[in-house]
Amino acid sequence: MIDIGVLLTAENILLIGSVLLFVSILVSKTGFRFGIPVLLLFLIVGILAGSDGLGVQFNNAGEAQFVGMVALSIILFSGGMDTKIKEIRPILKEGIVLSTAGVLLTTLFTGFFIYWIARWTGDVVLPLSTALLLAAVMSSTDSASVFGILRSQNIRLKENLRPMLELESGSNDPMAYMLTIVLIQAIQSSDMNGWSIVGAFLIQFVFGCGFGWLLGKLAVRIINRINIGNKSLYPVLLVSLVFFTFTITDLLKGNGYLAVYIAGIVIGNHKLLYRREILTFFDGITWFFQIVLFLTLGLLVNPHEMLEVALVAMIIGIFMIVVARPLSVFISLLPFKKLSLKGRLFVSWVGLRGAVPIIFATYPVLAGVEGAHVIFNTVFFITLLSLIIQGTTIPFVARKLKLSVPIEAKEDNFGVELPEDMDTDLREIAVTQAMLKKGNRLMNIDFPEKSLVMLVKRDGRFIVPNGQLELHVNDKLLLIKGKEEKE
């Protein structure tokens, strides 16, 4: 048995951590190939290495919560940066309603069902407040798992479903967090009433949005105006601003998770110095934190303890998948007539649970709420159930509902990126036989007016062209031209 609490040395942490990371990344190839949620595989690797597997002992919910807080801050911020306002504007109302009213309805439907089923089975008896807390912990969806599957299976969605689900997934975690914290406070304090609960909720929401917007604007000004002299330090500077945004908002009783997501949206939709380097850095660090987070949570759970709540957890999980989530989605989207029935059904199915509910399940444990360990084990079991049932079938459901189309190959423009303030555009084209009918030299080709061929790519080699260069069919040309002349 390997007890991390006893053998807490730098060498052991690095050895065990590096091996788990390496194994997780190798195993992830299977997930991409067969449509299995990659994050589910990371979670399973952690479970297999844990107390009931190889024997790595990790039982500190506080440390797991800290890892989750750090990881979730980065994941939500990165998701916010990838959220384009022009894409979410047409479905902004739908996304916000799903991430607020949808989460609340899921909590209520599931909470009352948990209270009823617990009393009916007699295996686990929970008061109504604790049943609602358990439901609140599980009420948010996991965007990383959903879109990891869609990208790996080369699927894109009709009816603006992808930006809608991205917006919901990115913004409903803070809602679930607020419900979790408020319900814990209500359970522990006899002084809390309905008005105080609403007040605490509004403070978290308003402060979270406000500080996220203000600190996001401040971060843009700092990044664009500070002159560090080393572009590699700009992403590191932004990481520090992310954690500052989370902590200062949390200290002032706002929702830190909501703040970093809003800050990410603000920063991602402004002109930013060294944007390419920053986005590349955050893409890598986000994957790193996702892997670390799921491994940590996998190590934290004791699988044999989940067996004690397996029956009730399975019933609750199935109820959430086939009743609570669809009901919440259909009721929330009633005012919006543009979305088709098939679109609503697909949104209902994409109620995927992930790491966030497990992280939130550590809050009742640390707060000493009665029945907290039942909550944690139930949430973990339902998360596994959701990842297995929903996570592995999302591409299939999208195809059956005729909502998916293949993703078009994305041009990378040879890896060249222009400054955002340049009024020019890059375009990658392939040479065809028709283009060579007047001659095979570059000077013989008719290109749009005031455009210039910057590079030619042939058989993996790059050629700096001149007018005399002989072109071949399937050569790739990188053109630069003014945006106002874009066809």
C-alpha cells in the first residue's frame, strides 16, 4: 500500500504523479478512437491507482478541494476565452436560462425525488434539505467531456446547439456552486430564512458578474500596455490575474467561479497582445489541470464505499437522465420557439456530469454536514453512470436526431498569425489543374487584386516564391490580402 499521507516527499509525488499522467495520456488514445469520454478514462486511472486498486492512499478532501478550485478556475477561464460573443449572441437568452433556471429546476426535481426514493427504499434516509443539497451538487453539466467527444468524433451541431451548450456548461457551474453553498449555510444555520438565502444568492451572482467584468477589462489593459520584453511571460502574467480574480471575488463574498468565466469572455473577445502564445499556453495548461483534477478525484474515492449506495444512486442517476434533465430543459426553453423538438431532445441528453459535481461534493464533507459521505459517494457513482451512459452515446444521439454534420477541415494558414490590428486577412488555397491552364508559373495565375502569395507548401516543405516559381497541382498557397476585399 502506498500512503501519500505518510510518504509525502517530493520524489514520491513526482514519481507517482508522472506515472499516472503518462498512463492517462496513453489511455486517452483509446477514448479518442472509440468515442469514450477521455476524462472518464482519467478518472478510472485514478480509481485503479487508489486504495482499492494499486493502493495509493489519498483521503484528504481538503487538498482535493484545493486542487479542484485551482483547476476549475483555469478550466472555466479558458472556456470563457474560447466563447465568442458573436457566436453566443443569437442563443444568449436560451443559454442563460438553461444555466440558471435549468439548474434550479434540476435541483428541485431531483431533490424531491431523492427525498422520496430514500424514504421508500430505506437504505439511505436523508432529510429534505440534505436531499436538495445532494441534487444541487449534481445540477451542473460538464463542457469539457461533451465537446472533447464532439471534437474527437469530428461532429458539429446544427441550430447553434454547440455555442448554446458551451454557454450553458460554462455558466451553470457557478449556479450549482451558489446553490450548494447557500444550502450548506441553510442546513447549518437556524437563523437563515428565505430572504437571507435569496440575498446570499444575489450577492454571489452580482459580485461575480461585476468583478469578472471589471477585472477582465483591467487584465486586457495590463496585457496590452505593460512592456515585459519577454513574450513567454505574458501567459504567466494572465494566470496570476485569473487567480487574483477568483480569490478577490471570493473574499468579497462574490462567486469566484462565475467571475473567472466572465473575465475569460471579456478577455477572449478583446484584441490581445501575443494572443496566439496565450491561447496555446492555456490550451495545454487546461488539459494538464483536467487530467490532474480527474486523477485526484479518482484517488480520493473508495470504490467499495460506493457499493453501499449503488442501488439508490443508480435510480437517482437514471431519473436525472430521463426525467429531471429533460423536464428542466423543456420547461426552461418554453419561451423560445426557434429551437426544434430534436434540438430540445439533444440538449436534454447532454446533461453530462463530470468533475465539478465531485468537487462540490467535498464542500459538505469539509463543512461537516450530516450524511456528507453519503452525498460524496452518491455523486461519484452518478458521475460515472452519466459519463458511461451519456458520454459514450452523444455522437450517436446527434446522428440519430440528424443534428450533426462533419466538421470541415480547418485551415491553419501554415501556422502564420498576423497582428490583430492589421487590416489584412490570410487565406490558404490549393493549386488545381484549372488554375494552371494559362501556365504553371506563379506569374501566370490570376489571383484577387492586391493579394500576395507569401508561401508555398509542397510535400511538407515551405518555399518562398517569386514570379518564376513553377507550381504543381495540390501545392498549398498562403495568400495575404485586405479584409475589405475578402470575397
